[in-house]
Amino acid sequence: MQDRRLGFRIPFETMVTSYVHDRPVRGLASNLSDGGMSLSAIAMLAPPPGVVVGLELDVPGLDDSIWAAARVCYRRDDHLASGLGVRFVAMANRHARMLREFCLEMRRKNLGSLLARIRA
């Protein structure tokens, strides 16, 4: 399968609330970029590919939650959970800037720790 991600994903885990047809569905975000994220949700509640969902994401160090609309790009089902790949399709400019700055800072930290291990 071809990787069609728009941005480099950073390792990041947090709880996220998605709103599928106006119903809240809790999930676990497992990695994040300024263009999308991976999400795990209970299989029977997870939306199919193509559906646009609302997302509320809490990011450490930020006072506000980030709100976005995202399209489900893929869904892989397991027995109990579904792995979803979502791409952000709409977000307030302020939230997009906050997310982009958070991702850049996390990339810098990850690169710094990788360089330190290489040098040691």
C-alpha cells in the first residue's frame, strides 16, 4: 500500500473524542502530524472510510482543545478495535497554528534525543 500521508507523524498518544453523526466516540490517537493522525476506536462504533468526523484533541501544554473536521481515509478492523487513519480537512487557523507548532517542537525533541544517542 502506498503511503499518502501529507506530513511526518510523531509518536504521540492521547485520548481523543470524535463525533460521528453527532455522537461522541472516544478513541486513542497513536501518532499525529499537522495533516492527520492514527486513531483506534471500538470496532462497532468506528466510522467507515469517507466519513467526515469532528475531533476534539487535547494536546499537552496547550490551554485549549484543538477542534477539527477530519475525513476517515482507511479503517482496519480487529476483533474489538478498529484502526483508523484520518486526514484533517478543516480547522480554525489558530488551532492549525497551535498544532503545527506542537508538531515542530515534538520533532525537534525527537531529533535531539536521536542525535544524542548516535553521538554516545
